[in-house]
Amino acid sequence: MASEWQAELSLVRANRSREDHSELEAAQAKATVDRTRAEADLVAREEQLVAWEESLLQSGPGPLYDCVLWNDGEQWRVLIDTDRDGELAEEKKLRPFGVAGEYGTFDGFTTTTFGVQVYDDGDVLSIVTVSGTHGTHVASIAASHYPDAPERNGIAPGARILSIKIGDIRTRRSSYGMSDQRAAATAARYEVDIVNASWGGQSAYQNGQDSNSMLYRRLVERYGILTVLSAGNEGPSYSTSGSAGGEVSRVLGVGAYASTEMAHMLYAAVKDSPDAALQFSSRGPTKDGAIGVDVMAPGQCGLPTRQSLLKGPK
């Protein structure tokens, strides 16, 4: 497989070398400080592409799946040979997730679910899977729905979830910067009722004036979207409220606590313990005098997870 991939990559690079690269070469010839933003972006894209290809030469391309994409006159349709047996007739026809909410599952061994999106008038097919468990974990607490087992339901069983990925792998899964801005814009475009962001980070100023805090404040003020954010995991010291949940007055900042009943049921406590914040939960007040945490909620020992991890003996 490695030799086949190396030969294929060599062919791709040979074909690419015949294209017009005059703009790229001109940008590369300039000192970094002299490049325009467009030129800097062009050079960065080329460097990223080369680095990605070099990494594939070391590890190989990973699993390869045959895909068929067509337009039926109204919508895009996709077939993917999920078990790689060459039989497409048994596969599920999918429309883009953003259009129809349809999804598929890879072979019975991985059981990984995926959705598809189509871009550039059919030139690009994107197969979208999760890269972690946190989104599924939070969404299940909020809206899991088991009509035959209501004790497994979430807080709002059956609520519709718009999943927006904010962890950008190009910045080591950081959720700050452009990924947050795209997420806020998507939430506003789809006119969601509630935004939940169960993440947080340290705040240097704790005054709600950093770019991240202002972004979520505008989401509330301009679009009337109730925004619920984590107060942070920087406790137990005072004044550890994080950005943006612990310092923005317009959002609902949530801290983590355990009740006496939870201590017995979830932590096997022998003696009664008072209702109290969990040690890791951030606390107020902020440096500008705000309370820092608006409400406390159970913050541990909930364990929904994605399907692909539920493998092995039952």
C-alpha cells in the first residue's frame, strides 16, 4: 500500500507541476514581511499541502473508500462503499447532512457514523466524522431521547441539535479565533434558540472585553439567542472565572457542583456532604466585580459517548 500511495502521489505532484504557479513563485520570492495577506495565504497553503503530503508518505493515506456522487436533478446523492466489498447496491444513498440530516455508518467493526457535504458544484465531496467524544457527550445530556426508557432521557428529550465544530485541528483543536466566529455566524444564520458551549479557558483581564467575550455578547444582543457557557475549570481558587462564560454579563455562565444525593449515588460517599462546587469548577468574583458564575449544575459522572466507542463484548 505504501509503494502504491507513493506512486500515486508522484503522479499527482507531476500533474500539479504543469499548472501555472507564477503567483505562488512570486509570493515565495518576497520576504515574509513584504507579502500581502493574499500572498501570505497562498504561501501558507502550499506549505501546508507539502507538509500533509510528506506526512502521508510516512503513514500512508489510511482507509480508502469508493464513492459515487451524482445530482438527480434536485439534490446531490452520495453512495459510499462503507465495508469496502465493492457492492454499492447494498449501501445507503445519502443526501448532504445540511440538507436532509441523513447519516451513514462505516463497517460493523468501527461503527463510526458520518455525514456528507457537497461543495464546489460537485467537485468536492466531504465525508464528516467526529474526532472526539465531547460533542456527543454534551448533546446527549441535553437532548437524548429514549421513549421506551425515559430514565435515560436528557434534559430536553428530542430537541433538535445543530452540531457546529469549533475545535480547529489546524490550531491543535483550539476553539478560539475564526472557528468561534464561524460557529456564531452559523448559529445566527439557522436562527437557533439556544447555544451551548461547554468549554472555557483562562482569562487575563476578566472584564468581558476580549474578542471571544465580545463575540458571544453580540450573539445575545443582536440575535436574541440564549447563550449558555461553562464558567471554566480553573478552580478551586476565587476569581478564576474564565472566558467567556465567567465574565460576560449577557451569557449564562454555569459552574459544576455535587449535591448530597449525588455524592452518595455517584461518588459512593459514606457520610453526608453539603451541596458544594466541585473542586475543579471556576469561581467568581471577576476582577471587575461581577459575580462570575450565574448558576451551578451537576458537572461530573454523566457518561454518554459516541457509538464508535461502544465496541467489544456486550
